[in-house]
Amino acid sequence: MSVTVIVLAALWGAAAGLLLPRAAHRLSVEPEEEWRDACPSGHPFTGFARGWAGTGRCARCAGGSGARGALRTAVGPATYTKTLPYPLVGALACAALAAATGPRPELAVWLLLTPFALLLAGVDLRVNRLPDVLTLPLAAGAAVLLGAADLLPGNGGSWLGALLGGAGLGGVYLLLHLVNPDGMAFGDVKLSPALGAALGWYGFPVLFIGTFAGFLLGSLYGLGRIVVGRGTRRSHFPFGPFMIAGAWLGVLIGALGAR
């Protein structure tokens, strides 16, 4: 049974990852800009989910052939700039969550939240931005979904713990932002309640571990940039992906500990 759950989770992560590149392309703009409504070659988006979900390839660009197709390839990319191999990362992340959690109710929550977390990480890596259109619904969605999981038998966590974790971590990040706005972006503050809810589901120790892991990963990355001469102590880099990676590690540990 567990092997089946892991395989299905991996397939889900890969399938969801295939639909993320278009959304990442559309959302990767500066705060004052509108969401993109066309591919890199200028073709307007249409199709599934009003053109928000789709692979990293424009069908109209790919449909060209001969000299016309070659010209399109030369002057405009048919694929969007990708920062993450979404299908691969999605499959691995979801498979690991399934292996750690097993067939408990909260696994469905982790699998539903993972594509949105990957999308946020990809956008942050591209433009150093965590859009409100994703962070705020993610926090609300995590609270509602975990509340539903808490009502089902066999769950491994606590909805109250999730609510306290979301509020607590959000408060900590807000305080860090107020103390040092240049060091802690407000987008990271708005992401923290969702991650705090996921970690708090398994209790305070997991909340601490997942939060610490995010800071540790970010610090190691920053140190690596300094060592190779690509940054300084005052350099800014996207912190959201490290917050998400740390929370993912924390949830894995919490899920294993709840067995």
C-alpha cells in the first residue's frame, strides 16, 4: 500500500509540475507591472484555466515549420525561461512526503500545497518576489485544509497547533521585518503563516526545526555566494525558496515522528 501511495504521489507531483512553467512566466514581473498575458513571442495566452496552467512551451510557436518556424526559433524563444525543473522537483518532493506521511489524511494537504509552494519558489528565484495572489491564499488554504484533516480519523497532527504555528511564525517574521526591513522582505513575512501552519501541525519542535532549517540553508547559500565572489554580506537574494525547503524538511521529520 505504501509503495502505491508513493508512486501515485510522485505522478501527481510530476503532472502538477508540468503545468507550472506558464504560471511562473506570467507571475514573474516587477511589482508595478501587470501579469504577463502573452508568451515570449507575443502570442496571447488561451486554453486551460484561462491560460494560467500549461507547459513551458507555446503551442503556436512550436507549430511553425520550415523557414517560418526557423525564423520564430531565431527571434523568439518557444520555451519560457525556467528556474526549476518543476516536474522532477514536484515528483521527488511529493514522493518523499508520501513516504514519510503514509496514507494519513494530512498527506492530501501536503500534496495539494506542494505545487503552489514550487510555483512561489520559482517566481521568487526569477524576480525576487512572492506575489500576494499566491502567499495569502496559501495561508488560508493551509489552515482550512488542515482543519478538514483534523476532523478525519488517523491524522497525525493538531489543527490548533497549525493555527498557533501559522500565527507564531508570522509574528516572528513580521518582527524581523520591522527590525530590519532590508534583511527580511515583506513577501517572506506573508509566506511564513502558511509554512508555520504546516510545521505547527506536528508541534512546536517541528516548527522550530523547519524554521531553523530554512535560515540555515539560506545562510549557507549566502556564504557560498561570498566565497565564489558573487555576492557580499549585504547582497540580497531570494529567501522564499529556502523557507520552503526548510519547511519541507521539517514536515518530513514531523511526519516520520508522528508514525
